[in-house]
Amino acid sequence: MPRFHLHIHNHLGETRDEEGSVFADLDIAHLKAIEGIRSFLSAELLEGKLDLRGHLDIADEAGAVLERIDFHEAVIICDA
Amino acid sequence: MARCTTKEAVAMFINRLALRSPIGKQAQAALLDLPAVSEIEDVERDFVHVGDRLSHSCLVVDGLVARFAQTQDGARSVVALHIPGDMGDLFSLVAPNVTWALHALCPTRILRIPHHHLRELAEQHPELATAFWRDNVVDANILAQWTVNIGRKDARSTVAHLLAEMAVRHQANGLGSDHEYGFPITQADLADAVALTPVHLNRVLKRLREDAIVIKENTSVRIMDFARLAHAGEFDPAYLQLTCDDRP
């Protein structure tokens, strides 16, 4: 199974995922990336803030970015 | 990471027991003479399965072992980590029908020690029975502490606590140093142990590294400032019961 690296880019800078994780395919890596974004945004919410300026890159072992997920894509915001 | 011999692993187990319980020379010698079967376990493999009825306990000789609990649909969660010198399923001596699995997180060697030999030893040397009991209490204390960590602390504090705990446990078993210990655990397994996603864990580890507190390498942990690590994790080693106190 292929290894994917999920690199975070946000107001704190870049957090590179040097080790990576093995997933069956890019669809599963996408689901894990969304889950990951939601998890640290949840932790930020518990501290009373939510900063959606950022994205997560899914890269393959060679370093090529296969998909970019904006943090906005991970949550639905109802604010009307 | 230096590899242990089986005798060294038994000696580490004796030292682990003797840290907390007085054990006479005869009892120590009897433990060293225990018949056991050595096995090498592959990475990512269960060597005790959910639902097994055990007739032996497993002493970790080298490597790293996780205990997993499992939901009915097969989802698993790390509920304990065992390092060389630990007998992670000692309590199966009195509760042999297990509801969890033991899993090698890296190439790992274990000694399988038959329950009936351990039982005989406990009957012949009551101080060993007490020492086994106390060892199980420590495992229960660790589990209780992990529950508090994931239930009541933020991610940074939970991760810092685990890395501090593993440092102290390695030193108590005569492994590692003040500044470094072997920890061949993947990001995914470590994330599972602290109830985070790997993405979130990676971000927390980056902050701890940038704050010059601790660095998690692929197969080891390098501690830059233990006092700050302990502070970040609200770590107090009292629950590890590292002093020998046999007063009634």
C-alpha cells in the first residue's frame, strides 16, 4: 500500500509529516486528512478560537502534492 | 537500541518488582531459573489475541509491545505500552480469558513463561505473590492516569505526559538515559495511544520540538528539558510507585 504525507500549512507555519502513513489509496488519505484537520481545529475551538486560514497538502513518497485541502472544506459553518 | 539477552530481561523484571517490593535472594534465584520459551514476534502482529485463554505470561525481552482493546466491530485502541523488562499480561495468571490483544509494534522478542510455574513460585515465595500483585496495581495506575490524560488534558499536555512517563519507565527498567530512550513507535500508533489523529499529533510534536522540550525521532525520543516536559504534561511519577514500601 502507498505511503502518504499530510503536511499542514497554517498561521503557525508548516508542519511537515516526515514519517507519513500507509493508506489504501488517495480517497482514504483524503478522509484521514479531513479527520485530522477537524481534530486540531476542535482543539483550537476548546481554546476559544477558530482559524480557518490554512490548508493541508497530501503528498506521495516522492514529495509530489497530490491534493490540497483548504481548512474551509473540512467544516460547514452556519453563521446566518 | 541494544538487544537484551533473556537472562537480562528476567533480571530487569526482577529489578522492576524489587523497586516496589522486597524480594529475597532465594526468590530472585527461583525467578531467574524459570523455564520459558523465547519467541521473536514480527512487526504489526498480535501474539496474544482477543478471546484467547492463556496458559503463559509474556515478558518483553526487547522491542515494544502495545495492548489493544477492541470494539465489537473490530476498531482497536492502544490501552498500554510495554517495554523490555515488563510482563504486560502478568494478570492473566489469575484472569486467563483475555479481552484484549498484545501486539508487537516493531520486531520484538518475548519470553512465554508458563502460568503454572509462576503460580508455584508465588505459592513457594509469598513475597513474590505480593510483588506480582503490586506490579499489576502499577499497570492499573498507569491505565487510570492515561484515562485522566485523554479525558481531562489538552493534546500538548497528554503527549508530554506520555513521553515523560515512558522516559521514567525506561530508566526504572535500566534502559535509556536522562536525555534519550528507544521508542520505535509509528506516528499512527502513538496517536492512537493519546487519542489524537496522526495529523494533530504531528502538530503537537512540532510545537514541543520548537519549544526545545522534546524531539520524537523515528525510533527514539530525545529529551531537551525534562523539567519543562514534566511541567507541560503535569507529570508526577507518584502513580508509578517507584519506591519500595511494604509497610502494612
